[in-house]
Amino acid sequence: MPTARDSESKRRSSGRTDQPLEDELVEEFQNTVQEGADRLHRTWRALIVTGLFGGIDVGLGIMAMLAVMDATGSKLLAGTAFGIGLLALRLAHSELFTEDFLLPINAVVAGHGSWWALLRLWVVTLVTNLVGGWAFMWVVVAAFPDFSATLLEVATGYVSDGFGTETVCLALLAGSTITLMTRMQQGTSSDMMTAVISLIGGFLVVGLGMLHGALNSIVIFGAMHAGWDYSYLDWLGWFAWVIPFNMLGGLVIISLPRLVRTWELLMAERRGEKISDAEPADA
């Protein structure tokens, strides 16, 4: 009966690399660690500007969502339209808070950054996402007053059910879905596939009404600009429980299993061992 050591040996000999994991995982691991390290080591100025543009990109997606919902009344089509914002995040190299639950953690565990740097990334990105989104939604509301009724309807739907089993699960799914979307985009170099993944992400997160602390907050800010009777204190009470469950969904459902899957590579990288590429067998 083949042993685990036999399987690992066959894997090493049959793949393009000398690692005990699939070649695609090795390549993806190298990309995620590199990009994660880049995010962790941004200067304060770069981190702030990147986070602000992340909020603006989300606002762009919300503007598209409102236009489609106002015209069609379909949440699913509106959610797909919101994918424009997710695509803008990717192509413009901006930053959304829940995108940082996989790549930077890989970099920290692999020894290319500190937990303090990760905390700095999370806090600055979240705050600047909110600030950028707040400012951009003021412009959107002023430019498109006809969207105000739709904006209030969407914002009310996010907060009306309060804290409960259903809303907690919606927050968990939002965090895990955006994190999974980030991992999927790391697995492709095709701009077309990146666009498809972004539209799918918008369809799922916004179309199905998941609760995403940063994204939904920008919608709520827009509704406030439009005259919604909802205070910033009310928003903070809602935000305070949604964000931890977003984090739990992204970190536990997606990131933790991924760390376990690539543990050998993480430890090799941490020890400073070169993850070398071997020549193909027929070279």
C-alpha cells in the first residue's frame, strides 16, 4: 500500500517543481506571498491613498448598482453591476478591507512581515475605505438625486433585521466570499477572467444581500447624505458587530484552510529555503 512518503516522492518527480504540492499551488503561493509582502510594506502615504481609492472604487460600483436597480428593480442584476467596482479595485490596485484576509497573512506566516504591519494594514485600509466612500457618495447623491429613494431602500435592507442568526451568517458569507474572490483572482493572469470573477463577486455579495461592513457602510453613508434618518451612532452599533463576523468568515472559512494546504511552502519560505523551479521532465 503506498505511503504518504511514496506519494510525496512521486509528486516531486512528476511536477515541474521540486515541491510536494501541485505546480499551480506553488506558483500561486509565490504570487500571494509576494503581493502580500508588498501590501504590508507600503509607506503610510501609499497605504492611505490606496485605501481612499478603495472606498472610491466601491462607490463607483454602488453608483452602477443604483442605476441598474432604479431601472430594473432587480437586486441580482444590480449586484452584477456592482462588480464594476470590484473590477476597478483589482485593475487600479486599490484596497478593500476584506481583500486583506489572505495575501498579507500568507506573507506574515512566511516571515515577510510582522503582525504589527498586518494590524496597520487592516486599520488604515478600513478607515480610509470609509472616508473615501463617504466623500464619493456625497458627490453621487448630489449628482443623481433621482437615485435617493433606491439608495434609502437598499440601506434600510442592510440594517432592518438587526443582530440575529440570519444576519450573522450573511456577514460571515460576505467576508468569506470576498476573500475567496481574491484567491481566485490570484489564480489567473487573464484580464477577462478577472472581470468575470469580479462580476460573480458582485452578484453574490450585493445581489444576495450579504452584509459587508465596509461596502454596506458606504451605501449607508450615501443614504445619510440623501436625508435618511439614521445616525452615525446607529451605524456604529451595526458596524461594530458586522466587521468581526466579516473577519471571521474570511479568516476561518477561507484563509485558515489555505494556510494548512500550503504549510510546507510557508515553513520553507520562513526558513529561507529557495522554492526552486525544476526543468520539465522532457527538457
